[in-house]
Amino acid sequence: MPDHESSDYSELSFQAIVEQSIAGVYVIQNEKFVYSNATWASFVGMSKVEMEGKSLREIVPAYFIEQSLSMYRRRISGDIASVRYVTPAIHKKGHIVQLEVHGTRMKYRGEPAIVGVGVDVTERVRREEELRQMRTDLQELAAQINRDREQQRASFARELHDVLGGLLASIKMDITRIIRRVTEPELKVITEDLMQVTQEAIQTVRDMSEELRPSGLDHLGLAATMERELNMFAARHDINCQFHAGDQLIPISSARATGVYRIFQEGLTNIAKHAQAQHVDVQLVQQDDELMLEMLDDGEGIFDGNYRIGARGVLGMKERARDLGGVLELEPQEYGGTRLRLVIPVTS
């Protein structure tokens, strides 16, 4: 091919590939834009002529310029060959746009330079930020709902215990007086049956109150309350259960103790519903400034279709763990069964 045809072909290829590209193309040398196609310049509201010669300091906002210059210098020095990241840029009209760039160290006119391509991702970044904010808002809402729920439970528990429990206790006393005075056999049987029903009602109120707000959390502490609950769980479901609490447990706030206890309760509920386990081991230990709860069962595991990772109860446990500033792990054990591990800071 003759030289002039080769030159024309090269120029045509450059025009077609670079100048007409829907992606921005740029060259930075000595911290200045020495080349820009029209697309790149348009991202910041400029023409090619306006863009060329602009320094990074003129295009990148002050809060990001040091990071931008650092990455530029590392690439120029050869410390890193190329890098891809999202950078803010100042539009000609004064607002900020977000550009995703991928630059590589190359020679340009015999000198080291950064040759890169970029796309405008302002809208994508905005949507991602909105999603992050929505996720944060939902997490805060879930945490507030949990706090409100615990406050309501505590209030209902007090009302049940103090008001309804008090009324039933008064009824029981009156029935006792009636029993002492009744001599007719038929009435005696009726009052004794009434006494039994009243006693059952009193026990039911106590159980409901305890379920709403375990009194042991306030009087016995977290470890003792968990051990008591585990013993009742073992008797109720005929499962061999063991509990171990570390010797150096520092008391935690009532709200944090309640959060850990609710996760523990939900873990037991999942085992009862899904695991078909024969044995459950529970540990509550403190390691430095962290409290760890671990629950191990020898059941069917979490990937057998019944015990779903995304189930509402599991999601609720994860939300509680997040609200406590901790991490919840739920995974199958190597030899079958499930391992639940919660780690939270002792203080928030």
C-alpha cells in the first residue's frame, strides 16, 4: 500500500475508533490533559479545545484531588500499570459529575503519559447512593421497630403480671374463702374446679408475661436466663442440650442482653422447626471486648430445603445482630448440622 494510502487509512481508523467513540478518551501528561476526544470533553461540558491543557486540579474537586494525583503518579512511575476507579469531576456549569475511568501508562510523543478511557456514570452512582440510603433507612427502621417491639413487650408483660395477675390472685383468694365455707358436695366440686381453672389462668398469665419479657434478664442475667430457657427447650422437645458460659462475662446493657436473647430464642425456634436435631450445644463466652454466642446442632442442616437462609426468622436475627453492631454467621457444619455464631461488642 502506498504511503499516502497508509496515512489516510491510519487517520481514518483514528477518526472512526477514537474521535467517534461513545466512550471518552484522554491523555494526561505532566498532570494536564494533552488530548481529549469530544466525548470526554462533553462529560464536563467543554469542547475539545477547552479541555486540552486543563490540569487535573482544574477538573477534579479539591476533596478528591490528592487521591487522583496519587494514582496518576503511581501509574507514571510504573508502580502500578493501570487502574480503574470512579472519580468526581467539576462540570463547566459548576456541578459534580461522576466518571468511571480506566487509565494505563504509555508513551505519548516520547514521554510517559496516562492514556485512558472513561464513561459518565453520574446517574448510576446516584441510583447506587439512593439504594444505599434506602438500605440504611430500612435497617434503621428495622432496628427502631425491634426497639419499639421490646418496649411494648415489656409494657404488656408488666400489665399482664401486675393487673391481670393481680385480678386472678384476688379471684383465687375469694374462691379459697368460698371453699372453706361450702359444705354441699356439689358446690364444693364446682368451686374446686373453679380454683383449678383460676390456677391455670394464673400460670398462663405468668408464662405469657415471661415470654413477652423474660424476668430473668433483669434479675438473673443473660447467661442464667439462657440456660433456663435451654433446659425448658430440652424438656419440651426431648433434645439433649448442653450450655456453657464463660467465667469472665461482663454484664451488658438491658437492651443488648435482650437482643442477644432474642437471637438465641430464634435459633432454638429454627432448630425445633427445621433441624430434627438430637443434640444442641450452646456457648456464651467473652473474648476481650467481644461477646460470642455459638449454637451447634446435629440436625439436617440449612441447605436441605426446609431451613432457608433467607427465611424471615433468619433475616430478623441478622437485623438484630446488625443493630447490636455485631455479625451473625449461619452455616452448615462439616459433619452435618448447623452452626450459628453471633459476635457483638460488649459495649455499643
